[in-house]
Amino acid sequence: MTFSLGIVGAGQFSGQFATLFHAHPGVGDVYVTDLLPERAERLVAAQGLAGTFPSYEAMLESKDIEAVAIFTQRWTHGPLVLQGLNAGKHVYSAVPMAITEEEIAAVIDAVKATGLTYMMGETSQYNPATVHARNRIAEGAFGRLFYAEGDYVHDMDLGFYDAYRYSGGERWKATASYPPLLYPTHSVGGVLGAWGTHAVSVSAIGVRDERGDGVFDKRISQFDNDFSNATALFEVAGGGSFRTNEFRRVGYPSHIRESRFRFFGTEASMEQLATVALWQDKNGVEDISELLEPKPTMAPDDPSLQHIAPELRAAFTSGSAPVHDRSRLPRVFDRLHNGHEGSHHFLVDDFVTAVNTRSLPSVNAWVAARYTLPGIVAHASALRDGARLGIPDFGDAPEA
């Protein structure tokens, strides 16, 4: 069984996923559309895809398209996902799910009404640290887990200026000021993807930018935002808390590792830094760095990465870590590039499998809401000088 797929957005990120979707035995023809038609045409020509559509609307009207994969600007996802579902298409979306609670609620309602597959492609779901913590939590190795930390620390100087120029056009500075806490899923999802709980309240602090180069400048920002760094402390259901950092001005080697995690339980703890990861209990310390370290599957100077800033290329070349169980993946993926610490293969396979078997994917609409909405509320808290705010919850996904 296969289905046809439309790629929406032919930017720096989508090309890597187009390769994987095209290669997956569960996918048939792959088409592309982009607001800049020449980018769609280049991607189709480079990868031998089925063709292009002149617009997203034309793609949704086509009976030849059964599912869409959205790789557009991060604040556009909610409305585009809703369009896709209401047009009768299964939808894969890059992160975040949406940027308001209302958009999230509308997506969940559309999934309920249509019975179609929706999945958010959160890379931290398969971050090696999250995978290992999830496995150890399932074994009871932490005892009672009561605290965790998840950081997405990516300095603007390390590739993001180039990325925003590429995607934002002449007004790129207006969009480069995107509020850090509205892009929360790498940090929040990495914690909750292991813990299996959800956030119920938050207090957050934002740090106003002082670079003075027009980025994170309220006078220019499309989002009226001048926070470049932010920290949020969340309370979770069942007792306990976790802290996340979303940093865009930080002296940290994000090209080595941009997401990092810590988990603390009554019997053991786990900590990850840029180049080392440790498992600790009351008896001592075990270095688990090798277990969590992906091995690159592509050279950073590969021709397919020429349009991507050198500081960002590691995110597209990582292979799998020893902690990853690749047994369920199609064997053709063994020869193809991976990315974001080994997550891309698993995310593509999750979506394809869910569509073809009519099952719930790992990061379904209800999980995606729990990974996304906490950041939206946290940003509101930061705008109110750290006021503690409750986080609504849409519940668990209904049983199939």
C-alpha cells in the first residue's frame, strides 16, 4: 500500500525529507509546491520527483495528492495544516504545531471530524537522550522522576542569520525576531517525550536583546518581540517540574549539540552536555556518551548541502546512535542521510506507517498540543514578568 505526497515548501529543510519520503516503500509519487516556483522546480529536478503544483491550493484540489508534508515558515503551520485536513489530506507538519491555543484547538477538532492522520515532526521525540531516558523510565530505573531539564540552545550567529535571510526575503529581520518560547517543541518535547506527563502551569522570564542589529527589535519585529533568550519553569501533572531554556544569544557550540537534557529521579539521574552524557545513581557515575552519539552518514561538504550554512549542516548529516532501534525501518534508509541526531528516519517512517495502517503516529495532534502549547503560555508569562499561568490540556488521544 502506498500514498501520494505533496511537499509544501522547498526550502533548506524540506529537501532532506523529500529524499526520505520518496525512498520510503510506503510512499508513491512525490510532488512539490513553493511560493517561489523555481525552488520547487529545482527540488523536483534534483531528486527526480513526480512534478510541481503552482500553489498549495492547487495541490489540495488535486485527486492525485493524498497527503501533504508542510515545511514552511514556523508561524504558518496552523492554518496550512487546517487547510490540508479540511481538504481531505493526511498532514505531516514541521514544528511547531501552531502559535496560538485557538489554532491548536482547531487542528484537533479537524482531526476528530475527518479521521485523517496528523503528525508533527518533532525531532526530539527520537533524540538519543530522550530515547534512552524513555527506555530507562519504562524500566523504573529512575525511581520516581520528579525533575527534568530540556534546553534548545542555538545562537543566531551559528547559521540562523543565513537561514532567515534565505527564507525571509527582504524583510528577514522582521521574522528573525520570532519569539524563542513560540518554538518550544525541541526542549519541551524532549522532556515530555520521555516522561509521559504534561505541563499544567508555567512561570517564565524573557531576556531582552541588546545586540542592536535590528533582530529582536520591537520596532522591526513582525511579532512585536525583543526577547532573544527565555527560561520557563513548568509544573507537571502528578507532581514534579521541568525547566526549559530557549536561547538565541548564547556562548555555546550548538553546531555540536543544540538540544540537551537532564532527568532526576529518586534512584538515579541522567545528564547531557555538549560532548558528554552521564548516568548517575547513589553508587557512582557511568559515562554513556557513546551510547547516545550518532555517527554521521553524510559528509558536511556533500553537494546536496551547498545551500545550507556550514554551522547548520550537522543537523542534516547525523546517523543513528546505538540506543536507536532501527529494526522497524525500511532497509533502503540504511543507505540514506539522516539528521537531527538520528531522528529523521524515524519521523518519516512514523508518518508513513500511520497513514498506511490508519493508526495514531507517535506525535499525534494531542501529543503535539502538549509539546507546543506550554511554550505559547510560557511566552505569555514572560510578557507578564513571570506570572504563573495555567496551561490548558486537550487530553490524551482517543483510543483507536
